[in-house]
Amino acid sequence: MVRTSNARQDAIEAAVRLFRTQGYSATGLTQLLEESGAPKGSFYFHFPGGKEQLALEALQVFGAEVRGRIERRASELAQDPAAFIHAMFDATARELEKSDYTAGCVASNLGGELSSGNRPIADAVTAVIQSWVEAIADGLQSRFETREAAVAFASTVMASLSGMRTMARAQRSTAMFTAIANVLVAGLPPARP
């Protein structure tokens, strides 16, 4: 059976892969077209805003995928916030090892490269990361008296995951993931009666 080409979806998938491994600036339009197999005319038909529009759409796709993973873990481990934290750190460590330490984060890469001078990218990155924080807070809510406290702790978890991903890529080691997860688990409030 011959697969029908979906140039738009293929371009978004290629952008997610390339923005994760190379970042935005190092990924040229020619490489995006080659990786996706999309003809140039088709690219501009689907993305009249060019590479920036593609980046925003890739960010949305990546953000929804990550949020879905967080929500599934939160649901599976709703009664065990410590296991939920460990599951997120373990999954990130495994993903990095499997990718030979090339799997960055689209939100972190776009945010780091573009957010200071590009308001649409900055706002989109903020919204995606906040959605992840909210999903993490959902998984930790049983330990916190208020939503604000759960979100504040979830922000710390998110920042730790992001920082650990960066360190692991640079060091080519996930050795510290368990230690950082343990520190976060130790900071959880005791289970409420």
C-alpha cells in the first residue's frame, strides 16, 4: 500500500526532531524540506508564516505529546506522588540514553534561542510549559492543601527536569536523575489523612 503524503504533518514531525536535536537557528529551511520530503511550494502553502509558523506548530504538537505523557503517568500513579516524580525522571533519563543524548526539548530550545526577541514564540513557550506544570500539579495535588502550593512544587519539578536534561546532554550521563528525584520526593509534604 502506498502512503499518501501529508506534507504538513511530515514538516511538523521533521521540525520537532530537528528543533529537539539542533535547535531553531541551526535548522535551515533546506534541511527541513529535505527531512520532511516536502516541496518548497507545499511548505509555504501549509506555513505561509514560514519557519516561525512551523516552529509554533511544532511546539504545540510537542507540547501536547509531552502533556499527554505527564497526564497518563499522573493518572496511573495518582495515589503515589513519589512514584510519579520518579517515573517522570526515569522516563526522561531513558529517552536521553536511547537518543544518545541528542533528545533536547523543543520548548527549552525555542525559548532559549528566540523568546527574548520574539513575543509569539515566548508566549507559546510559556503556555506549553505552564500546561506541563499544571499536569504535574494534578499528579501531586493529593499531597498539597492548595492548588497554589501544588503548582509551585510542580514548577520546581519542571525546572529540575529541564535542568537535568541540559546537564545530562552535556555530560552524556543520567547518573544524577535519581538523586534529584529523591531530593524532590523528600520535599513532598507528608500524605494527608
